[in-house]
Amino acid sequence: MDLNEALTYVEPHLKKARFDHTIRVVETAVQLTGLHGGNKKKAELAGAFHDYAKYRPTEELKRWILKENLPKDLLSFHYELWHGPVGSILVEREYGITDAEIKFAIRYHTTGRDNMSQLEKMIFLADYIEPGRNFPGVDKVREVAQTNLNEACLMALQNTIPFLMSKNQRIYPDTFYAYNFFMKLHDHEQEERGNG
């Protein structure tokens, strides 16, 4: 499946503003592969489908979570988190996308997780820094993303976790696992510099 075909499938499922966001996520993900290496085609498909399930009714999302091999604890958290995991199932069911890396990038683009792949990092970041995003701290993350994916992901999480706490929202455990994963990489990088 090429990018144009993927976007043709996705467009009817998204509101106009969300489809425009999707195009910017694809462009940003492709730009990140140009800077950091990676598979451009996979980045295009994961970017195109990352919000595929965003506007499915919450009852439908809930049914998929209950029916499929997805963590049931998702149901204890805000439904905004459900579209990634459910989207990763629907792209296989409806379009035959079985590539595990693409599916994981879709599944974890909102929460992050421990031990993220290069593609997962790129989609997570592209969703966060695409040019339509405008909130405190995003420009600094954009700047760092040009040279260091891991640091940029860490900064995004360092912005997101306190923001969710300030809103008195529960935070999905995978987000803390992602934070610890990137913090460990950060500490390792600092040690390497110290020894260099």
C-alpha cells in the first residue's frame, strides 16, 4: 500500500482538521527518517493510520478492547488513549497491515512505552511536534528532534506528565515506562560523555 492509498482510506474516518494534522504527522515523520535513518514507507503508513480510530464511538472502541488481546486496564483510563491500541487492530483487520513495527507505532503513539523502536519514537514525536502544534515547550522539542530523537522524546514526556497531573488526570503506566526508558538512555549518554 502506498501513502496516497492509505490517505484515501483514512480521510473519510477523520474530521478535516484531524486529517490535516495526519498529513503534517506523515510529513514530520518522513523528515525525521531523513535525519535519523529508518524506513520511509513504514513511517508514511504509520503516520497516515496513527489516528485512524480516533472518531470511532467509545462503545465500539470498548468492544474491541474487550474482544481483542489488548490490556483491559485501558478501560480504567481516559478514552482518548483507546484509539491507538484499537487502531493497531483495525489496520490489520480492515487493510491487511500486519507489520508489527507499524502496528506498534500506531498503538503507542499517544502513551509511548518501554523500549520503543526507532519508528515508534518517530511517530510519537511527529504527533507531538508537527507544525500545527502550538503549546509551551514544543519549539524546544522540535529543535532537539533535529539532532537527538531520544532526548526529544524525553522532553515531550517531561512536558506531558506534569501537564496531565495539573489537569488531575490519571496517567497510563506505559507513559511512566517510556519516561524511565528515555531517562535511562539520557543517563547513559551523560556517562558516556563524562568518560569520553
